[in-house]
Amino acid sequence: MMVLLIDFDENYEDRFSYVKERIPEDLENRVFVLGVLSEPEKLRSDIRKNFENIGEALANDCSNNNTNGLWGHDLLKHNKTELDRMILSVKPFLFN
């Protein structure tokens, strides 16, 4: 499994498509593309947490199937489909 974390720089659809098109077909089911809609620094200042605490909060939300927590933030909610796909694939061996 691989997670690609990218800055979408307010251009989610084009950047997501660009990255997904470059993932080899035999790896598509094992690669997940997630990221902040603008830049990570904006998320950090919006929620007033450091990057380590943001990562921990996002991981906790995943382990609890809570995609409406921090993942529901305006700068992260575009990840919903990819996040749901990732949780189904990794939760059985990461969070049990």
C-alpha cells in the first residue's frame, strides 16, 4: 500500500487526475492520493495544531471510521472518496 500526499493548490480535479493517470494499472488498488485542497500551512493555521497532531487526529479519525471529523474540514473533505477506499483496504491490518 502507498499513500501519496500532495498539495492540490486549489486545483483538486486536475491535480488528482494528473496523479491518478500516472499510477500503473496493476497498482491502482494499492495507491491512495490524499492531500490538502490548498496548502498544509493553511490547514495548520485554521485548526491551530502542529503537523504531528494533525496527522494523529487524521489517523484516529480513520481508525474510528470518522470521516466527518477533521477529514470533514473544508480543506480536506474533497478526499472523501479516496479516504473511504483507503479505509476499506488498510483498516483490517492497520487499526485492529
